[in-house]
Amino acid sequence: MPQRPGTPRLLRQINDRAALELLLSQGPLTRAELGELTGLSKVTSGQLLARLETRGLVTTAGERPGGRGPNAALYGVNPSSAYVAGLEVLPDSVTAAVADITGKVVAEITVDPTDAGDPVRMVHGAVLRACEMAEIAPSRLRCLVIGTRGVVDPAGGDIRYSVDLPAWHVGVLAGLRTLFGESVIIENDVNLAALAEQEHGAARGMDDFVILWAGVGQGLGVMLGGRLHRGITGGAGEIGWLPVPGEPLPTNVTQPQSGSFQRLVGGTALRDLARAHGLPGEAEVADVVRTALATGNDAFIDGLAGRLAVGAAAVSVVLDPGLVVLSGDVGRAGGAELAARVEEAVAQVCPSQLTVTVTQVEGNPVLRGAIVAALSRAREEVFSDTV
């Protein structure tokens, strides 16, 4: 592989990118502070800041009171230098958010998709409304990431096997890119939740972990070596199809809820488990879990933990991730108590040392993950050409 020579231009680009990342992660800094953190001289860091100010990427953000002499100017990344959008698409709702380049969400809306019909028109309308609320032109969006259920085809980027969203299977990505450009990305919802967990949650800064999504559907987000593992066909993490002893194998993979693990921890199975332990089986499963915890129904919680542990143990012996994060409606409802019992159940059947914890992402994890993914791409584009 040919090596790029260390030209002055390339070195300036490297220094600029390092400075921008520091300004994002550590907040407004003075010229002297930036020079100390980057190892650059005051003169070089001053030239760097002037260059980034000229490009509109950095702006003054107040002053740092000092001792003798004038206060030192503080510099920060210009929030309005670029914007991104993230969406979560569900059968009964679509939530769209716009964030500036610092990651601050400046607008968020939820719309009913039933009246739109065409997915392209529906997403287009939601994004336009979010941009209007944020008071920016849609053309200022550098990236748009959409999180939804199903498997993303790594070749074409379209969704497959999304039973709840059949209209999304063909041509949606191409239609959206016609409207918004090539920076539109569709991603599996649990994969985005894993990105949010790594950036904002229980797996902050960790390179290896999995997120076990327990809710309406079952999913697994796999992070290995700091990167999402999607698999050759994009199907990594479809844990609902995991074969489970005692559960029949599926005879038709096109039928919803036919996977063995899905039949063990899906809504129907958990409602039956609730009835067997004297809990109302007609309520939402997450509400049943909260009721069981509030009333001390340990038998139900232990039964639920044992079922989730089947999936966690299978993942552990294959990937040895060290950390499993419970998320989704059921995982959130169970909280730390359910996570502790899953960890205990896994330890009885699995030789690997596995920590199980509950998600720490606040708000909508899929939407937050979509913003994380969009920011990563937008910053790569905006910050890589500063010279």
C-alpha cells in the first residue's frame, strides 16, 4: 500500500482534525490549552485556529478569566457549520431529529406514517418538518441515517425481512437518495442502539460488547474491535432465529415469530409465562415486568431471566464479548434487577466470565444511535478538508 508523504498540507490536515476532535470532546479551549493538548506551539495553534475560523468550523465561545492581563479567548466548534438528521421508523410512528455538528439535537418531531403511504414521501415530509422546526434548509444536512427493523442488505443498502414494514423492501433508499443525496443510510435499529450505548451508555468507550434487545422483537447488536459486526449478508445479530433446546426449529423463515428463541422470549411466550405466575397476561410485557418487580414476583423474574440467559450464554461462548447490555422495552423495564439475575443464570451454564447490565442510554436509543452514525460520517466529510 503506497504511503502518503508527510507534506506540510497533510500535516496541517492532521493537526486540524485533532484540534477539532479535542474541541468537541473537551469543550471550548483557549489557544494555549489547545496547544498544550496537541503538542503544538502557541504560534502554530494560533495559525490553526485562524484557519479553522476562516473555514467557518471554529468560533469564539467566550473568555477564560486569568490573572494579570486580558482574558484569554475560548474557541469551540461552530455548531452551525453542519447538520445531520436521524430517524426511527416504526409501523405506527416515525420520529425525526436534527442535530448540529456538535451533536446537540435542535429539533425533534414524531409523525403518524399511516396517512403518507409511500415511505419515501413519508420520510421526506418528516425531515422537512424537522428542518423547518430547526430553522435550517434541508440542503444543509450532511447525512441522514434511518433506523428500522429488518436486515440491511450490505450490497445495496435496502431493508430485507422486515415483516412490519413490507413497503420498505424495494427502492426506498434509491428514492431517498434522489431527494437528499448519497449521504442517506438505512441501518438496523438494534445496531444503532449499540452505537448509542458505546457513545452515551453502559458500554461507553468499550470496543467489545453486545446489546441484547428484548421487546416486541428480539435483536442483537454486536460490537467487535470497536466496530459494528454486520456479517456477510447483514444478518449478524438476528438472535430470534437462534435454535433453542426444547423449541421446534422453524419450517418457514418467512413467517414472523417462527424462530426458536423468538418463541421462547417473544410477547406470546412471556404473556403465557406471566399467566402461569398469576400476573395479567393481557398487558404489555414491559408493564408485566414492572408489576412483577413491584410486587416481588420472583418466580416470574427468574423465569424471564432464565430465558434471556439462553441467548446471552450462546452469544458468550461464541463471541466472548465480556459485556451484555439489556435494552428494548423488556430490558429497560427489568432494569438492574433483571440484569443481575440474567448474569447469575448465565454463570450457571457458561464458562465465560460475562457481565450483564442494563442500558444507560437516556431517551430513544435508536434515534440517538442514528444521530451518532450520522455525525460520524458528517464529521469525516466536514473535518477532513480544512486546508
